[in-house]
Amino acid sequence: MAMAPSLRFRSRMGRGKRQGQEAPRRPRRGGAPIIELDDVTKVYPGGHLALERVSLAINRGEFAFLVGPTGCGKSTLIKLLIRELAPTEGEVRVAGRDIGSLPEKKIPQLRRNIGTVFQDFKLLPNRTVYDNVAYALQVIGASRTEIREKVPETLRLVGLSTKLHNYPDQLSGGEQQRVSIARAFVNHPPLLLADEPSGNLDPVTSIGIMQLLYRINRTGTTVLVVTHDREMVDKMQRRVIELFEGRVVRDEVTGGYTEESTTEFGVRMRGEMGVGVEGQTNGHEAGER
Ligand code: ADP
Ligand code: MG
């Protein structure tokens, strides 16, 4: 199965760091960063300061968490990355491109390269699992052959091969989130953003969702996950960027970062969090490395 992320952003990626610009703090995976915020401030109409002089860089292939208390600016940062909002000051670059000044007509192209997952799934209630995922390809003009190939392949990856014809209200919360992850990933975007993807889910189901996001990361896609779940973040031993009142107050890897397979990851996480095996997440190892 072809799991390489879309290369469409590559042409924009070759640019080295600009003169006088600081090197990204954590260039673990090499290559140019896929996300860069340079002294970004966001003031909402009405004057609320949501982000204040935020600078960070996330490299291609990284898995990073964005954490912090409610209201600290996490969702604002995500919205800046998909140009749902523009920064008040500073520059937001995705794949080397300043997206704050992107013309309206280029925004759909940006969003095609960024998969998004939200706490409330945002599935179409009157469409089946299959159609919810297929729709994401239809809107970008994919061929029927491509849709027929990619949709089942992606639903297999997320462990939902047996639920293709179910409607969202016939699924558990964890399954619905898997559909929304499949929809976000079916186009193999180089970047996946998840804003509190396990916010409505129980701990066991949440581990399954994190394991799935990790599996997607291991195909080469950069993954940025907003979460409240401190225990999960501490146990995952990945990069953590913490916001507090709109500022970055921490950017580090908790514990020792370990390279591990998706299966090793799942076993370790369940062990450390003291929960049993969730049946849904086993036996869907396509695309693993
Ligand atoms: P988080 O996702 O970390 O909970 P948000 O990024 O949603 O935080 O919000 C950051 C701050 O900006 C909060 O104080 C919130 O009330 C405020 N805020 C968010 N959206 C808007 C908006 N559209 N207009 C005014 N203030 C907003
Ligand atoms: Mg939020």
C-alpha cells in the first residue's frame, strides 16, 4: 500500500533557513520545518490577546503535542495553521510558505495538504462511514478509481473495515473518531492536526486513538495533537509544547524519546496506563514500519 505522504508540498520545502533566522530548536528528523511560527501574536476583534509572540518550528515527520489550560490559545494556533485565522503580527509558515498572506483562492490548496481532526468528529450524519471518507476525496476532484482504492485502504488502516456501511450514530465515540481520522488522512496529507481528538473519549479508547495517530506519523506524516490529557502526554514521551496565557512556556521531550513500532507503542502505553487491550486496535497493521 502506498503510504508516502503527498509530495505536493515538496517544491516549497527546499528553502533553507533565512539569513539571521534562528535555527529550529529541535531538528530531530532533519529537513526544513513543515510548521514555523515566527513571533506570532493574535489579538481577536474586541482586543483579546490569544497568542503573544509565539515562535516555534516543527519538522517534517515529527509527532508533537500542544498542551495547556483551557483558553491558553491552542485552538487559535491550530486555526492559524489552516488559515481559518490570520495572525495580527508575525509570520506563520507551512511548508516554507507564509500563509498569513496567502490569497483567498490559494487557501483550499493549503487545506488539502493538512488533515484536521476535531473533538466532535464533524461527521455527516446521513452518510455511511464509507461515504464520509469518500466525500473528502470527491471534493478535491479525485477519480472514482482512486476513491474506490483509497477509501477501503484507509478504513482498513483505522480498523473499520467491517463498518463501511454503518452510519455515524451506529458507531461508538472511538469508532466515530476513527472515521474522522480516516477522512483526514485518506488524501495522505503531509501534515495532520488534531484538536483534542480524545476529548470526549474514555482512557482506553483514547490510547487507541493516540496509537492510530502514531501509526499515521510513522508513515511520514507530521502530526500535531492538542490535548488536555496530561497522563497520556507524560507517558507518550514525545515532544510537548506548552502554552500558558498565549505564550510558549515549555518545549521539550518528556522522558526519553524512544523509536518504537506502532505495536510496541500500543503495548507500552497500555502497560504504563494500566489498561487492557482494546480489541478494535489489533490486527490492522497496514502501513507500519
Ligand atoms: P484553547 O483552545 O487553548 O482553549 P482558544 O485558542 O480557543 O483556547 O482561545 C484562546 C483565548 O481566545 C480564549 O480566552 C478565548 O476566549 C479567546 N477567543 C477564542 N476565540 C475567540 C473569538 N473568536 N473572539 C474573541 N476571543 C476569542
Ligand atoms: Mg481549544
